[in-house]
Amino acid sequence: MLPPAPPTRSRGRRSRTVLAALSVLLLTGSLGLTATAEPADDWALGEPRLTTPWTHDVSPDNALPEYPRPQLVRDEWRNLNGVWEFAGATEGERPPFGTTLPERILVPYPTESALSGIQRHEDHMWYRRTFDVPAKWRIGGDNRLVLHFGAVDYEATVYVNGHQVATHTGGYGAFSADVTDALKPRGEQELVVGVTDRTDATWQPVGKQRAVPDRGIFYEAASGIWQTVWLEPVPATHVTTLDLVPDVDESTLELTVNTAGTADDVVADVVVRDGRRVVSRMRGAVDEPLSVPVPGAKLWSPDTPFLYDLDVVLRDRGGHGRPLDRVSSYFGMREIGTAEGEDGRLRITLNGEVLFLMSTLDQGYWPDGIYTAPTDEALRFDLEAHKRLGFNTVRKHIKTEPDRWYYHADRLGLLVWQDMPSMRTGGRPPADAAAQFEAELHELVEQKKNWTSVIGWVPFNEGWGEWSREDTGRIAEEVAEQDPTRLVNAHSGVNCCDSLGDSGKGHVIDWHAYVGPATPTPDGQRVAIDGEHGGYGLEVEGHMWFGEGHAYEMVPDSESLTAAYVENQRAVLQAARSCAISGAIYTQVTDVEHEVNGFFTYDRQVEKMDFEAVREINEEIIEQADGSGGGVDPGPGTPGLDGVHAYPFDEGSGDVAADPVGGADATLTGAEWTDGVRGTAVSFDGAGEADTGAALANPRGSYSVSAWVRLDEAGQDFQTVVSQDTGTHSAFFLQYSGQDQRWAMSDVGLRTLSPEKPEPGRWYHLVGVRDVKAGTLSLYVDGEHAQTKSACLADAGEGNTVIGRAQYGGQEVDHLRGDVDEVRIFDRALSPEEIAELARR
């Protein structure tokens, strides 16, 4: 049985309603083991710009007292969180052994945070404290003493009694040291930690930390010790880690008990329990995989987050000797994968069933603790809020969290996309930084791979710190090899920003769009997700980091914010059904610094939306985005190559161009007649048009548009051959793109391009094709395929189809300077063979 949750302490002074009773489905369990550091004098809370409901619960004697490692639990341990001595330092400075440092810091809160009491950044710093070792631990006899650090940002060197016992580089990984041989026989032991953290002055992975926050999407730095520090006695032969790999198909747990020590013929006794009921027992070898039976396995899911308890006992002499070590753990039986939905398109599955992953972007920042939640209750709060809001997934955005965060996600039933914290933006990193980034990524995967909730790894975000598209693909493949049980999203936001382009690797195609949603489509080998969308913002006076804020789209009040969210999520459902996206990630769960686009204010004091309305639409998406499709059925369309409307322009005179196929004759203005490809054509001089008087294409269905066109000039201006009005922007543009100096088939925000710049004075045959079933927009030039892009959704276009100009911002723009002949509209997507034949006619 999992240890019970400690009671939540009443604080009595809370005036808001945010922490009203949550659903009984929201588990609040936490490991009950606690141990506290001895209090020290002279620490004082800094001056936070904003306080959370938990800020003033933090004190020297209860700084994150909970047991920090829920998946490898021993009874004996000692927490070293609390007040330490602190001093800024200079590079190369000698360690201050035996010297009382001038300041006091509350560990494990980053130096820049108010909770640390320091509230400033230092490139180099010293931490110092003393500790004693309980005699009952018998260190030096049968037992060893291990010192653990949850995370230190960025380079750490650890000394005990003047002896260097550990070094570690990387701000997000846990590390440990056997300090037994550095201990004095009795009395106080001195612990000194030297830290260097230059934040974004180097290429070290920093996520969103910046030495100087930009009042945008980059925030305060978080330096030094920022996760729990603790001591643990272990036997000379002991368990170091457990590898836990559930196999749902075989109803087994693939377990590796990794050990250290010198005892001979060591075996592991393993017990799996469902509460008090023993599910299975077995004995097996250590340091190699064991297949542990889990008969009739209860599967873990967001709706039923069932977890099994696991006990492991080491014994020597083939199991006939005394117990050497005991640890307890837990695991969930679940598998993540991909499969075709009922509509034949690839989607994400959980335990073999299609499940839409409805997620928030969770940055994990706090106004009082920056990187470190003030209390374990606070750490749990954001995750509980996800369940209350109807989400089943969290994207942990370019940051990691303490183990207890993942433990809470496991207990609550939340799936987790885990990002690798990125290097800084701007430029491309040198080779040594790239190698260090890869080392830290693989450390992250190794240390987080046991969490039931983690279902996918995200090495890169929007090209930040990316150095090579080929290396991005290689890294995705290596992560998949390191952990073949989870999905790898090689590059979230591959369509955005600093991206070097799609490597084609991994299991996921991920686009970002604000306000979006993004609408990539599966490619047969990879599922597609919206990696970021939304970002609607609302300022709440008295609850903003800078006193004002920004978002991707601002609204005036809570009602408008809720309405915008619901409307945006309805577009997500349409994208799930029509485009086959397998998940969507809304920005974001809370405001962060200058960003005011959260469900909560940054201080977690105010709920900014109607949470019931949010939950209702989120649950509707999860229920209905089931892989059955439901997008537009284009039907067969009209056969043949005449089209449903055609403009041969054979009149040679007059101000009407006949439509002999569909009867929608076009009215000519600002046009002249000229020689065509065959017979005559119509010529425009940058101010004319041929208005058909009707909407000839259904932009939300499949259609094709063909034309012969000859440009007078090919400069930097856009020139449109055929488009369809909507009242604002054209629903589609078959055009010359002056920005790219290429032929293009476009809609707003998306452009398919020809490979070469057209030559003025030469006739070209252009065909633009929208295939709603495939979710694509394509361009063909002279019968040859030029480019295809994912474009599964489109705005309706009820306005007239027009030849010779476009519409943008409600204005008539992008007039053609050149000649047009043989325009045809089709109510279906032409095949490549038909397009080639049409170009030869």
C-alpha cells in the first residue's frame, strides 16, 4: 500500500476561493516520511513581488521536509534542507573550509528567489553547513553514508571535511556521493558546496532562465541548490536504482535491480502488492532483467490511475543468507503507442486505445521560489488543477521537476510530455556545448524513465539551441533507442522560429500556432500534435509580476476569456477530427512573470476563467476525438477535366468572359484582350479583375484551380491569378509570391512554392489542389508537382471567385500584371496524372 497522505494544514487567512474543495477524484497523497534539518539563526524571507498561498508556510524547520525519492524508499534518512551559510565567490577561489560564511540561505530555494533570503544572482557561490551522523546508522562498519542532491544549477563541487567527494555538471540532474571515507570519527562534519552558474552567458541548458528577464517569454534565473539535499545510510551491498518497464501484453513487469557492493551470490526477493494483497512473489538475479508476473493486471490511465506497490529485498548466499538491503517502490501498468484510428489515420494510443492528449503548457515557475515550489502542497496544486480543469496531460516545458512532482502526476493520473531544457536562443552552439547538451539529455531520460506518467520525450523546442537538422534526427533516434517504451517528439514547434526544419525522425510531428490551434497531419509513420496554441490573456490588477502583462491575444474580462478559450477548443476538436491531431497543448496553466495567459494568476490566487466551462469543453474533446474522424467527406466530385466552371477567354472582345461549363460568366474590369495559349486571353495591368459573381469553390472541401498565366514582371510584389473572397482574406490564393519570388498556392499563413522563379513573358500552367481527405495543399507547375504542405482546415469563403486579384484585410490587393488563359475550377482534388494531362491539352 502506498503511504498515506499527511493532513493538509489549515492556514485560516486565505481570502480567495481558488483552493475550494476539489473533486474526490483528485488524489492528494504524498509519502509520509519526513525529517527536518536543524534550524539556524539569521535567515529572513526576502521581499517577493507576489506571494502564493504557501509563501508564509515556509520556515527554516520545514523547507520541503517530505521524503524526496518516492520510487526508491528506505526508512532511514536525514533531510539537510534548511538554513545554510552562504557567500558570493570569485572564480578560482579556495573553498572556505572552517570559515563561517557571512549570509544565510534557505535551501533548497534558488539564490534569486525571495524564499532563499538572498534574492540575487551570483555567478560563483559557496554553501556551507555542518551535520552529524546518528550513531545507530553504524557508518563505517556495515553501512556507508550517501549524500544526495536533487539538483544544483549548474556546476557543483562538493566537499566533506575538506575532501572533494563529488562534482556534477548540469542544472537538472540528480547526483550522489558516498562520503563515508571523508567522515571524521565523531562530532560535527563540515559540508561545503561550490556552485558556478552563469545562466545564459554560456551555452549551458537553461530553459527559460535569463540573467536579465525580457518582459516576454524568458524569466528570472534560478541558481544554486534548488532541490532537496539529504543523507542516507546504505548497506555496503545495496540497491542503487530500479529499472521498471511494464509489459501490458504479457502482464509482467520487466524489473532490473541495480546494485553496488561486494557481497557474493546476491539475489533479490521481489513482492508485488495490490494494497495488502500479494499479487506475485519471485526471486531472481540482480543487475539483469527479471520478468515479474502481474497476473490480471489493472491498467493505469488518467481515469483509473492504479499503482502497484513493489518491495525488493537483497539477500546474499543465493537467498539463504541475511537480508542486506530493503527498498520499497511502486509502478503502474500502462503502455503508450500509436495505431490507426477508425478513419485509417495514425493516432496516439494508451493501453491500445486511441486517447486524445489534452494538455497545458506547464512552465513550473513560482513568484516566491522561481524554480522551486514553496511547499509540497503547492507542487501538487498545479497538477490537481489540471484534473479539475479536465486535462489528462501536462507538457513540462523546457524544465524538469523534483521527483515528487512526477509522483503526484502518477497518483493523480496525468500523462506527461517531458521537455529537455534548451540552451539559450540566438545563434548556434559550439560543438562542446552540443555534446554537453546531449549528455544532459540522456541523463534526464535515464533519471525520469521510471515514472508511469511520463509518456514522451521532447529534445528540442522551436529550434532553440538546435545546431543541425541531421543531428536532431540522430538524437531522436538515440533517445528512442535508450527508452523504446515511450514516444519521442524530436522537435516541438518544428514549423516555428529558430527551427532548422523537420528531420523526419521520431514518432511525432509537432507544430505551434498562436492563437491556433496548429493543424499538422500524420504522415503515415508519425502521429501529429498541436504542440502549443492558445495564449489568451487577461490582466488582473494586484496579481501581476510587473504590474501589467502581455499575451498572444488580450481580452477585457473573465467572461470574454472563457468564451475565447471555449471557441478555440472547439477548433481543437475540429482539428482532431479533420486533421487527425492526437493532442493539443494550451498555453498555459498559470501566468508567468509578464505573460498573463494562464488559467490562474502567477500567484495562484485568482481563477481567471469559468473552470466548469473549461472542464466541459476539454472532456468533450477527449471523448469525441476518438480516432473515428468526422471531418469533411469530399465525395467523388465531378469527373473529367472540363471542371465545374471554366473560362477559356476566347471572346477576344467585350467585358464578359463566358463560363461555358457552369454558367457563372465573369465581369471584366480594367482588362484588355491579348493573344493566348490558344486563341485569345485576358490581360491585366495591375488594376483589373474578372469577377465571376459567385463562390465557385468550397474552401472547406476538396477543390482544384488551374490557369495558364504569363507575368509582365516578377519582382517583390504579390500578384494573384485566382482567389476567392471571404470579406477579410482570400480563402485561397493561386499567385506569384513576391516575398519568395516563386509561384505559390496559398492560404493565410501557409504557402506552397515552386522551386524556381518564373520568367516574365513565358506562359506557365499552374494548378493548386486542396485535398481535404489527405489534409494537404499542393502546387503543380507545368504538370509537375512543386510542393505539398499539411493544410487540413480552411476558413469558409462565401465570397466571389475572382481572377486577377486577391483580398486581404478586407481590401482588394495583389493585382496581376500579366495575362491569364484557360482558368478552370474543379470540385475535387485532381490526381497528378490528371494534372499532367491538363497541362498538355
